[in-house]
Amino acid sequence: MRITLLIIAGFLIIAGGGFFFLMTTISEDIERQYSQASEEPLVDFAHLFAALLEQDVEDGKIDATRFREGFSNAYKREFLARIYLLEKREIHTHVYVTNEKGIVVFDSEDGKREGEDFSKYNDVYLAAKGEYGVRASRADLNDSRTTVFFVAAPVFHRGRTIGTLSVSRPETAMAPFAEESRKLVLEAGLFTAVIVFGLGTLWAYLVLSPIRKITRQALLIAGGEKESLPATGLGELRTLSLALEEMRRELEGKHYVENYVQALTHELKSPLAAIRGAAELIDDAMPGEKRRRFLENILSETTRSEDMVRRLVQLASVESQSTLEKTETVSLSELIHEELAGLKMVAETKQLQLGEKGFEAPCEIVGDPLMLRIAVRNILNNAFDFSPAGECVEVELRESDSSVELFVRDRGPGVPDYAEGRVFDRFYSLKNEVTGRKGSGIGLTFVRATAELHRGYAELTNREGGGAEMKLSFGK
């Protein structure tokens, strides 16, 4: 599982568990709080009604006549009380009175419990003993919403308890308020959960984004791409990215040196062997013409070796860069004109014609002028070297909003099928049919590296009718 999904899933499980526990606790607490809120006023009512009832005691006996009339009239009253979202139209509070034996002598609910013995009920039993008399009973044992609370107060006559008065109120009277509170808590909880989930997901993405970026860059490097690891993230992640970039540079430098030492050793074997063989064969007794031929061979191979070392140094300088170190605005039109002027003598010697197109505009890009000059010189030299005498070398510039493209076309032998896709590989070269010799195999590698550093690419294809077309694209 990806670390992003793992962290988000873990966050959701922890946050979801926390929210569930919180919502359950609050929901249960709402019910308890409303039960307490219902019970508290019942205590007041019980003692107030008991004090009023004590005024109707005669000869130590409770006379509930006026109580009966009063409650009967109260229950018949018509009223409408809007309490927030609740519309109240009837009285839910009831009262019953017991004598000193616990027998009900008055019941405000149409007297249905009068004559029953309530002496063992907690509210009556405790109140008769002078303690806090309270009980809760359910009409349906399996439904907490059917709970009715009873609070009793003693009825005194001349300092003696002669009965009790119990006030009752069903929990359903407070249920709308409790349900409304639960609804509000649930809505607020769900809204908060959505916000927390969204912010948590965004935070996880922001925190893990640098890790994904570092991983992506590392995979590109492992695949052979020249990518640097930017310093990204905060704290430990930034330190990690810097450490990985430093490690990349160290490893890349080590492998680079190893590869170049091996390549240079391999490529210098042939010219050094030729130089050594010629040097061993030359002596004073050798005819002058033969000696001159051996000396020319030594000079030629020496020049070839020097050219290879020079080009390797140039290529090493380019390939060791992941970004351009020094840049300035360069006019490709001017730069190419200067290089063509330097090759004018070569063109005249080989009787080559030059076709120029698209040089009216400066075609400016931001880049390294020396690097661009060497790349242009390489592809122009290739076109001149492979072009037969009397043919035309076409040079064209095209400019768009995002790039400048250079095309160099010749009428040489083109690229053989077996060499397609390999011409830009380091040390891969084709035999020049005119000179009969192979190149260093470094020039086109340098050209491609230069184009890529300038946010572009290099492409070599065959032309219809013979010849090759080199295309260089540079980003603006």
C-alpha cells in the first residue's frame, strides 16, 4: 500500500474512532443532562404543592378537594407556548398524594391510581422517612423514552408527617429538546468530520508531496536521466533531499570518471598502436618517401588523439551539468552566420553550395554561447564532411513562441538502417565514404546533450532523395 493511502487510512480510522466515541459520549450525556433538567424543577414543584396541600389538612387528615378542582381546571386550560421549535399545548406534569399509610388519596390523572398502595415505591417510602424521595419508572421496560420521573415531598401537620405528595413528569416532555440537541450535535459533528477529513487529506498531501517528488526524481536518475534532486520539503525531508542529491553527485561523478577512463583507454588504443608501430619501423636507412609516409601517419594519429581528448573534455563538461551554469541572450542567426563564415574555405574547396533560410530575425534564446557554438560547428562540419562535391548544404532557422529550431540538410549517404537510434550514442560513428575514416563518435553526443540542456532535443533523419537532416530544437 502506498504511504499516502496508508497515512490517510490511519488518520481516518483514528479520527473516525475518536469522533464515534465523542458523539456517543455527547449523545448519552445529552439524555442525562435533560433528565437532570427535568428532575430539578420537580423538586421545587413537590415542595410547593406539599406546602399548599398542608393548608387543607383538617384533624390530621388530608383534604384534596381544592387540589382536585384546581388541577381539573388547569388541565382544561387552552394555551399555546412556542418554545423554540416546540409547540406546547397541554400540561404534562401530574401529582398524586398518599396518606401516612402510603395509600393514594388523590391522583391528578382522573383519579385512576386512588386507593392503591404506593408505600413501597421509593419516592413515597423515602419522603415519608424524611429523605429525598425520587424514582424513575418505565411504562415499557425496553424503551427508555417511556421513563417517568417521580419526586416526592412530605406533607406535615404540627411537625408530624401525615403523607406525601409526588410530582411526576414523563421524559417524552423533554424528548423534543433532547432530539433537537442530538440533531444539532450530529450535524455539527458530521460537518466537522468533513472539514477535518478535507484538511487532513490536504495536509497529508502537502507533507507527502516532497517524498513523492524525491522518489520520482530518484527513479528518473536510476533510469539514466540526468536529474538533480531539488531541496524540497521541511525539516527532515529537506535534509533527506539534500543528502540524496549529494549522494547522487558523488556516485555520478565516480561512475562518470570510470566510464570516461575506460572509454578513453579503449579509443586511444588504435591511434597509439599506429603511432608506436610507425615509430618502431622508422630508421635512417628507410627511403625518404616511405619515411615521409610514416611521419604523416604519426602526425595524423597524433592529431586524431588530440582531437578525441579535446572533444571528450568538452563532452565531459556538458554531461556533468544538469542545468546551465552561465547563461546569456544568444542570437542564433548571428552565431550560425559566424560559423558558416569560418567554414567558407571548406565549402569552396569542396565546391559546396550553401542555402540559408529564416535568418532575417535574430532568433534569440537564453543559453550558453560557447556550448551552442560548439554544437552548431559539429553539425555543420558533419554536413560538409558527408556532402559530395558540388552539392548544396541547406541551413534553416524556424522560430515559434516557445522554441527556435535549426535544420541542417545535406545530400550525403544518409543514416543506414542499422545505425538509426544509435548515432547519438557516445563513441558510435559511421565511416565517411569521402575520407574513408570514422569520426570520434563524440560530436553528436555533445550536440544532443547541448540541446537537452537548452530545454530542447536533437534529431537526425534521412531525407527523401538521399541525404540527412539534422534538427536541433532549443526552448526559449
